[in-house]
Amino acid sequence: MNPFLPTPSASGLEDLIEKAKEDLAQRLSIPTSDISLVEAKEVVWQDGSLGCPQPGMLYTQVITPGYLIKLKYDIRDFEYHAGKDRSPVYCENPLPPVEGMSKNI
């Protein structure tokens, strides 16, 4: 972990970060140790898509609390989005969280 980033206070977020790293490592066929954490913060998503809407899918139209996890491998950044009670998902074409409602943890 980058020593200049705030340490996540909740062990639940730490678990989500590890799950996101494991998923990215599997996608790229690399060890998790090659992946660095750029940012992890509590956010509010516009709807149930968690900022990762998929074509043809319908989502609940309610403000949804969750997390934004940004990882880095080599020079490329990767975003994972999660809900409070949902595992992180890789978001290839991410939408931003609701402005003014995010907080670094």
C-alpha cells in the first residue's frame, strides 16, 4: 500500500480491496504484489449500476452508497466499484460517483 494514502478504517473495505486486486491479477495473469492501490474511498452512486451500467440491463433508480477502488498496474489504472453489501466489480467504462458525497477513508 502507498504510505501517503489514508489507511482504510474498515476491515470490510480492506477485504474489498483484496478481492479487487485478486480479480485484476487473474484478469492480467500477474501476481497481486504487482498491483498497487491508488485510491479507496466511500462514495455514493447515482443508481444500482454502481457507476458501471451494462447495455440492456435495468437498475434501481435510487442513490446507492458504496466504494470506489482504483488500482494501478504498470502505467494503467483500473477502477472497481462496489456497493455496501456487494463485491467489487471491474468497471471498464466507469461513470463518476455523485459529486460532493464521497469521502476518503
